[in-house]
Amino acid sequence: MAQFQYRAADGEGKVLEGMIEASGVAAAVSRLQERGLVPLRVGEPAPERSGLASISLPQISLKKRVGRKDLLVLTQELSTLLGSGLPLDRSLSILSELSENPQMKAVVGDILKSVQRGKSLAESLAEHPRVFEPLYINMVKAGEIGGVLDTVLQRLTEYLESATELRDEVRSAMIYPIILLVTSFVSVTILLTYVLPKFQTIFTQGGQTLPFSARMMMGISDVMRSYWWLGLLVAIGAVVGFAHWIRTPAGRRRWDRFRLNVLLLGDLARKVAVARFARTLGTLLRSGVPMLQALEIVRDVSGNVVLAEAVDEVKVGVRGGAGVAWPLSHSGIFPPLALQMISVGEETGRLDDMLVQVADYFDKDVRNTVKALTSLVEPVLLLGGGVVVAFVVLSMFSAITSVNNMPF
């Protein structure tokens, strides 16, 4: 038996916190439900610290916006409360008290006031477009119309969990290569702008011709120290110019198409786009959103102009009775496996389930591809950075050796 920390709501909506003894998390949840409580969070308590480590400093919250994880927790807890039979207004009141993010607390408070004034939950969510995207709002609307709001919120929870896990895994996999790249760049910059100039006076006073590698390094060092401001201006100009170009329709289309076709990363970008399309459309259809409306939402949240144009073709095909798989096959984005699975889903009348399976498959494929790419990139960066640093150091030693061999 182990101790578990819990947070639960009673029949009146009062939030209770405490410890409960059980053999596991599932058993702890069952015991809380037997007491007539609605479990909100159940987990193992944080380990106790002694001595100086037990001193807690005041925590300063730096959150100024609502993150995806905040939205995930809100959706999960709201689904739990509604599923337990609590009314919507009481559930929102509890969540307003539970929220640890001041911004989220304010948002939930505004939603509660709108619901109490007679608006639907979807209409109340639509008043905060920066927090709740169209996908979220339309699924909630479909759940309210069908009387299955708690079930729809559970599907939204699964959708947000999958998207968050994938994004976090990709980010964590890219942290180490980025650190290697930055470290190599900083090391070379310090060598060229600080270390090498210390020796440059000694090298030039001898009057003897230095090895080519040493002269090349000193030339690069002079340029970096004398014209760093020009490089900074060029970098800023390139960023500003790219930002302006990508805002134009033609620039955005070319950039999005380039992302889907670039060597190595293009295949990964296509898999991510297919997984997002399939999961979004499948989740919407499962929740009762009509096909054309679901496609419109998918188009708005696609994040890629080329994919959005493919969705437009699907909308035309659906109106003409051509289905989903056939128009998608002309986009050049979707792999044959995805098209076959979608086609099977249409033939069997289980398109929503098959789309979710497609998303699960390509999410897993993305994770494997990212791991393979990082395992390839890490040694390349290590080797490349080591070669550059070694070349600079060897150039300096060659110059020192040349000076030592000079006749005095």
C-alpha cells in the first residue's frame, strides 16, 4: 500500500485535498469515488526534503499567457466534473478556483459569467479566440448540440495530449543538437575575436611569411573584429526581408512548398502535416461536426498553404460525391499508405476511426524519424565543430612554430 495525494470535489462542488492509502492510482480513484467524491488529480506525493533543502523560497509566477498544457488540464478536469454529474456553472466555478495560472483563472471566470448570463459554452469560449482555437470551439458546440459534452471534452483531451506529447518529444530531441551548434559557434567566435588577436602582434613583428592557414585565420579574425556591425546589419536585414516576403501570398506558398520538399526535413514535415490533418479531421467527425464544416476548420488550423489548398480540393470533391481520399491523392502530400487507409475508412463507413489510426501511425513515424535524424546530426555536429576548432588551433600552432624557427 502506498500514499497518494489527491484533489477531489464533493457533491456540492467543494474542492478537497488530502492523502489516501491505496495499492495504486486506479485503486485510489475507486476509493475516492466510493466516498462520493469526484477525483480531479491523483498522484504520488512529492518527496520530502530535510535540512536546507526543505527551505522553500517564495514562488514568483512569470506566466502571462495561457499555454497548451494549461488548456489540457482545464479540458481534462472539466470533462471529469461534467461526467460526474455536476452542472456546467458549478464545474466552471470549481475550475476557476483550481487554476494556478492567473491568466487562465481570469479566462475561466469570464466564461462562467457568460454562461450564467445564458450563453452556451461554445459562445462563451468564442469570446477568447487567443485561448480557444476554432477546432476547440466547434467540437464543444457539437457536444452541446448532441448532449455529449463530457464525451467530446474527453476526445479533446486525447487530441491535446497527443499533440502536446509529439511537440514536446520533437523539441526535447532537438535541444542537444542546438546546444552543440551554439557551443561550436561560440567557441570559434571566441578563438577568432579574442584569443587569436593576442598572438597576432607576435606573428606580425617577425616579418617572416606565416603559413597560409595562419594568414587565413588572421584575415578572418580582422574581418570579424572590424566589420561585425556589417554582419549584424546583414543578418537583421535578412530576417526582416524574409518576414516581409513570407507574409505575401506567393512567398508563403513557396516557403510552405519548400518545407515539404526540402531534403531530409521535407519528408518529416509531410508526416507531421498528414498526422495533424488526420487527427484534427478524425476528432471533429467523431464529435459530430459535419464533414464540410470539419474540413473548413481543418483548413484554418492546417498551418500550411499547400495543405490548405489540398483541403479546398477535398471540399469540392465531397460536394461532388468524390469522397476524401481521391482529392487528397492529387495533392502530392499524402503518402500512399495514408491514402489507402482513408479510402478503406470511407468504404467501411469508419472514416473517423481510420483517420485517428492514420494520425497515430504517423505520429509514431515522426518520433522515429526525429530520433534517427538526431542520432545522425549529433555526431556530424560534434565532428564538424571539432574539425573547425582543431583547424583554428593548429593554424595558431603552425604560426607559433614558424616564429620560433626564425633566425634572430
